[in-house]
Amino acid sequence: MLPLRKRLSYKQAKWALMLILLLSLSMSALQIFVDWQDEKAAIQSHVMSTLYIAENAATEAAYSLDEDLAKKVLVGLMRSNSFYKARLEDDLGYELASTYRPLEPMFFRGLSEKVFSGLPQDFQLTLRRGPHFIVGRVIVTIDSGAVTNGFLRRNVRLLATSMVSALLLGVAMFMLFYVQISHPLSRMIEQLGKLDQEDNGPAQLSFAQNAREDELGILARTITALWHKRKKVETELAKSEAYFKAVLHQSSECMLLTNLKGKILDCNDEACRLLAYDKHTLLTLNIQQIDFDHTPERLKEWAEWSQGEAQVYETNYRRSNGVDFPVEVCGNIIILDHEARFLASFRDITQRKLDQEQVQFLAYYDALTNLPNRRFLNQNIDSVISTAQNDGHIGAVLFIDLDRFKNVNDSMGHHIGDALLIEASKRILSCLSDADIAARMGGDEFVLLVPVLADDLERAQNRVTVLAETLLLQLSQSFRLEQTDLFISASIGISLFPQDDANGVQILRYADTAMYEAKESGRNAFRFYQQGMQQQVTERALLEKALHSAISNDELYLAYQPQVNENGELIGFEALLRWFNKELGLVPPNRFIPVAEETGLIYDMGNWVLETVCQQLKVWQTMGLPAEFKGVAVNISPHQFAKENFVETVQCVIEAAQIDSDLLDLEITEGMLVENISSVAEKMWRLKEQGIRFSIDDFGTGYSSLRYLQHFPINQLKVDQSFVRDLSCDPKSHVIINTILSMAAHMNVTVLAEGVERLIEKEILSSIGCTTYQGYYFSMPVREDLATEYLRSATIFPLQTESV
């Protein structure tokens, strides 16, 4: 007899009980968790509802600082058993009244404090008089034991009930398993155990239960019958094992069986279909008539070294019509009826060969234009350069980029763009000799590799110049596509080789650099690579790399240029971004700002400037600002302003710094106003509602007119310094500034003149009605410490300081 712990009924009951307990506890835990979420929400709702009941009275008490009324409000709140402490404060945090009640002893209080430690203890209600005026707050502390006592009692009963039910169910299952499974199996095991005591062979195997008509009798007779059949099955399997094993491991569609002399002994229908023979004819042939390389000698050699291992190879088979086609053969030498036989399974791989050729073509050629691609060029350019160097020839690489191709794609669709690329590639090929190579690098870029131009530099330059001019002429002529005439041009960069020890990659980069120089010069042109071009590219790359870490390395700082009125009093600053790098030195803004805009770094830099200015304004606001001081102007990049969350970003910065929003003056350019009038106006009005001011920078040099300006909440126009600089010698500048002043007067906005560097400029501006100025005549940009001193000492300008 098996011990109890090993019996199936015991194991099943044990695991069933554990599973039931686990499920019961899990469901109870889930129910408790859900119940607790509801309970917690109900507690919080009850607390806040109680507070809202007393809100009006508490607001009146806080607003009027009535301590008696405040005490009555708190006494009313403490009538709820949920609270044991309450406090009412005014808007400055001073206590008007407070009350406390000792905690009552409870059985579950200790458990409640441990289990429900995550329940907020303190709740507060901010008291407002009107939508924005805060007059104080009510703070209450809940008695967690009191509010959770009912919840704990309810769920303790739930757990106890679940455990008892699970135990009773486990006992019932143990009895059921024993009666239905364990006891019948024990009797069957006793019967089967007698087989171990008999020393009979498989052919003589028998059971005492053979005569039974129940399941055990059927099982006994089945086992006896299986043993009797074993020897017969083994004999039959021995005859056909090799043949069926070989067939089993083949997964091909066509099969041939031959002897070692090559005579075809058998085949299937698929082989007949593929070879275009009927079965009778095919069985009269030798395999060498289908595969000329499969001679009897080769079959014998294969039989000697293959040792029953299948070999996969590719060859050509011939159909009945004499046409050869490629096949993949899986061949094997098998033993059938004590004779070595060759079993071949094969399949047609014509399509696979075609696919491989297509893949090979696509790997080295462009699928759209059928020109060699970048990989082909990279694999061949070094050898061409090496040959030119060894033979003393001069060759060239021409890098071609189609101008305005993106406009065609965007306006007419990619199918027109693809057709244009095909036609352009044909025109490029028409300009080349047979030895020249034209490759498509991707997109609208092509590279021409001219192995031999001439033996001397002058002749080589002349010939490649003629080629470049021919290419520009061909590509600038109209393209007729879908009844539409399209016009494009090209920018070509030329790099001659051999050139010092430059390899193919460097020569391509040189040509690419020259191409960008041609594009920047106005397009529809070509340029030869010069050493200075690469230096500019390298310097640009170094500047861009350094700019990525400028903020994290604390390399950026702000300079503040004073803005003054006609009496020389300080009315504001313009914050100017500066960048000092240890390797690059002091980098001018006109160098790094465009790079920041192209790379997207302008967003982080713009946010840094806003945050830094607002933090500095907070310092000055705390220090105390003169009555004449209006604030600090910050230049906003068009890219930064175009961000969807720009308004929210500015609001968050102002709220974080806790400054008066009217101290911030955002300077935007005229061009931004006409990009998207509705979107720009919507953002400006939203910020205007917060008190933020707007100035138009460099006014008079862009696109603005009254028709545009009337849509925007503008506070100030800043006259561009180019007009101020020419005031004393150019009457037109005088007229322009007069016009701006008149326009500003009608629009009820102020005017500030930038770039005032001489006394005569200031006097002329004053004489025509301009009363606010900014420029080196008054002060150069200064660091925040000197700007702070100007504010503290109420400095009168002009003065001269060192620039930063």
C-alpha cells in the first residue's frame, strides 16, 4: 500500500485545496482592493463635501478675519466623527482658529494606521472670494481609525468566511478523489504488478484480467496484443526501413531512383511532368541522358564516400524537347533489397535563379533609373583613382544635385518626381562617353565618375568644364511630363583626382562640398573643389558639435543693453545671448544662431534665455524697480514661436519665476507676422491677456504694413539700426523714420530707435519725435551684475562701458 502522502487522491486534494485557497484569497484581495478604492473615494468625497458645506462661512470668516466666526465654523466641522483636528488660516497662512479632539480608543485603530497609511491625513480647501482672489484655507485632519473601522470589520468577516469555505471544499474533494480515482487505481496496480513476477517473453505475455469485460480487461488484452504484434512489425520494418527512411527525409516534389550504372528504375508523376516524359519512356533512359555530368563513374565514387548522407547540389537537367533548366538536387545512396541505389529528389529553380540575378542587380543598380548605385560606385571608385594615379591620368568626380526637385515632388506627386528622375538620368547619360560612369546616390543626387580627362591639369579642367556646362544646359531645358512642361536646374560640384593621398570617399566628399558651394552661390552652376571649402565645412561641424553641449557646459550667458528715454533714464534692457567656448572663443550670435535654428537647438536655447531672464527679473523685482523701468526685451526665434506649446511654455516660465508678466517684452520679426496670420495672432493675443508686451524688431526692413499690423497686439516698434546709422547723411532715412513715427502714433504704439551710436543721431531722433533709444552711445551690453548696479543707482545715460 502506498503511504497517504504519495497517493493520487491526497496529492490532488492537496493541490486543489491550495488552488482553492489561493483563488479564494486572490478574489477576496481583489474584492477588498476594489472595496478600498471605493471606500477611499467615498472618504475623500465625504470629507470634501463636509468642507464645501462650511465653505461660505469659512470664506467670510477668513475675508473679514473674524476669529469668533472661524471658531464656530471649526466647531461645526468637528461634529463629524471623521475629523479630530481642524485649522482655519488667512491668505498669509496665519491661524484664525483651530480645534482638536482626542482620538477615541478602537479595536482596529492600530491595524488601520498600518494598513491605510497611504490614505491622506490632511485635507484642505482653498477659500476664494471671486474667481482669482484667495482669502485663506481650511485644513482638517481625519481620524483614519474612525473612517476605516467599518471597512475593516466588513472585510475581516469576508476573509474568515472564505477560508472556512475553502477548507470544507478541500475535505469534500479529498473524499471524492479517493472514491472515484485512488481506490480503483490501487486495485489495477496490484494486478499489473504481477507482471514483474513473471519471466515470460513478449510472445508469451498474458494477464489474469484478460477475461474481464470492463476497462481493465480491455487494457490487459490491448497490452497482450501489442506484444504479440511486435515481432511481426519489426520484421516488416527491417525490409523497408532504408527506403522509407530516405523517402521520409526528402521534401522535394520530383523523385528518381537509379542503380549505380545510372539506369532509371523508378520515378514519380511529378518527375515525368517536369521533365516532359511519360513514365514508360523515362524508365527506358539513363540519368546521364538527363544530367550529362552524372556519369556511372561519379555514381560509384559517390557510393564509396557518401556513406548514406544526402548531398545537395545544383546542376542542369534536360527536358524531352532538348531545353536545359537549372535544378536543385538532393541525392543519396540507399540500400534497397541489399543493393545500392541512387535516390534523387529535385526541383526546378529557374525562378530562384532569376530572383538571384534580380537581387544582384538591385544590390548594385538603382531600380528606378537602372543606373549604378552608391554601393557600385564605392566599390569601383578607389580602383579608378588608383589606375589614374599609376597611369598619370587626371579624372574627375562630378556631384550633381537637382535644384527645386522637392517642389516637384510636393506639388505634383512622387510619380511625376520619379518620371523626372528617369528623364534626367537619360539626359545625363547622353552627355557621357562609354568609359564614364553615372550613378544615382539616392533622392535627386547623381555622381559622375570620369576615369580619364587628360594628362595635364589645364586640359582636364577645360574638358570637365565643358562637360559641366553641357550638363547644366541639358538639365535646364524643359521636361514634358503628363502634358506639363517642368523646369529644373542643377548644382554641380567637381573634384579632380588623383589628389594627394585622397581616397574615393574623400574625393566624393570634396565633390559634395563643392556642390553645396554651387547651390549657395545661386544654383544652376558648378564649382571646383577648393581647400577652403572643406575648412568651412569642418569649422561648421566643430561649431555644431560644440553647440550641442553649450547649455550643459554652462557656456551661454546673457548681456543686457540698456534702453533709455529722452532724459537718459533707464526704462528697460534688451537681453542678448552670448556664447563663449574654450576652443572657439567668443562666438558671434550671427554665427551660432542660424546653426541652432537649422539643428533644432534653438528650442532649448530659447527656453534657457526665457528662464534666465525671468529669474533675473525676479531678483530685480525683489530688489525694487524704478517707476520708469518697463521690463526686459527677449528676442524670439521664428522656429521657437512656431512651436504649438509656445504660449504654455512662456506661461510656465513666468509662473515658476513668480514675476509680473508685464515686465517681459517679447521681440519678434516682421516676417513672422505674415507666415500664418491667424495662428500668430491667436498666440500673441493669448499672451497679451497675461500682460506680456510685444515689440517688432528691425522694423522697416521686412514685410509689415498697417494691413498686417492691425491684427496683432503690438506695444512697440523698434526702428532698424540701418535707418538710424544713415540719419545724418541720407534724407531718405529721415523720411522713413518720420513715417514709422506717424504710423506708430495712429496705432497708439511706442517707437524705440536701435543702434544709436552718436550724439547727432540722438539729437535728430529727438527732433522728429522719437524719445526712446538703445545703442552704444548710451551703453554697450553689460553683464547682470553691472545691469543690477544701473538699476540700484538710478544711472543716467549716456555712458561708455566695455562690451561683453
